[in-house]
Amino acid sequence: MTLHVVPSSTVAPAVVVTNLRRAYGNRVVIENLNLRIERGEFVALLGESGCGKTTLLRALAGLDSIDGGRIVAPRRPAVVFQEHRLLPWDNLWRNVSLGLQVNDPRERAAAALAEVGLGDRLDDWPRNLSGGQAQRVALARALVQQPELLLLDEPFAALDALTRIRMHDLVRELVASHRPGVLLVTHDVDEAIALADRILVMREGRIAFEHRTKGHGASRIARAELLTELGVVASHHTA
């Protein structure tokens, strides 16, 4: 199995990955990867296309098998993708409560939509939403599950700059409130610096660089330094 579920506790990390390996035929995508994300910790993962970021996220989400190693998580995580993936034939509260096994799904969905600023749109339809609003609903759908691990797969990449800034503020608030461990896969260096407690750079299927930006032992990282780690010549950039 990809995910080994352990009983929840107040001290359990959101996820622990040990010696993870994933290959497609003879092509090894991830090799001996180790990762630990604590509850309430926001981790950003950067790297060139094809380095294994999405493969790692899919493995953590239980959407892809692994060929070696171990993933231990308290429970299956929630995922927000670049595309909102809302069902066009269901209204917003039904989209948010999809798969939710509770006695009061509408009430739970209403509370989640209120948290993302759409509490007055329960009976509206996905076709009436802007891109930013649709991603707010996708966040509500993820957080209504009360996940201990939240996986974000470039969820803001298709948004305009101002909407992206607003979404960053919203995500900060929601993570502070719900305290899941978060892994954000992104190509945006500025986004990683703005949001993450810890920034990782992945190369050739491994974590090749790590920098803590918040918390104990943290220090500010220059944008140019991070771009250099990503193989970008950045001498003309400022910190």
C-alpha cells in the first residue's frame, strides 16, 4: 500500500516519508527520498519540470503507487489541484460536501464556504464563478474534510496576479486556523518565499536543498539564492 495510516494524536506529524522510490519502467523518478512535515507546518517544494514533484505529491495523496520505501500519515490527505475540478452539475454546497460522511453535510459545507468568503453562494453553480472563486470552493472542499495533511498542486498558477495575492492571504489564514501540515508544489519562487515555513528544492528525484524561513533557526533567503539552486542565472535579481 502507498499510505500507512496510523492513529491520530496531537504530536503525530502530518506525514513521514522514508526512502521513497518510484520508477516508470527503467526510468527512476524518485530515489531514496526522505521527508517529514509537522502539523501546522507549511512546506513549499520547488524544482524543474520532470524532477519528480508531481510524482511525490500523487504518492502522498494515495493516487499513485510506490516501488519502495514507506509513507506514514495519520489519515488520507486532502488535495487542491491547479484546476478546481468542481462538478458542473452540482451546486456549491454539494461540491464542497462531496464524499463527506456526516449527518449535516449542508451545514458543514456552509461553514466551509463562509471561511473562504462565499457563505452566501451555497446554492450557486460552478459556471457562475470566477477562477479565484472556484479555487476558493476547492479549498473549502479540501478543508471541510479536516485533513491533517493538505497537498496543494500549483493551485494558484492560472490566476491573475492580484487574485493570487488574495488567495495567498486566504491560505495563510486557513492554515493558521485549521493547522494541517501543508505541501505546496509550485514553480513560483516568490510564492514559496511568501508562504512557506520551509522551502525544498527537488533535483533528480531527491531533496537537494532545504531552507527554513520561519520558526527555530530560520533565516531570510534571497530570491537570487533560490533561483541559483534551481539552476537559473540570477545575478540581476535582488533579494
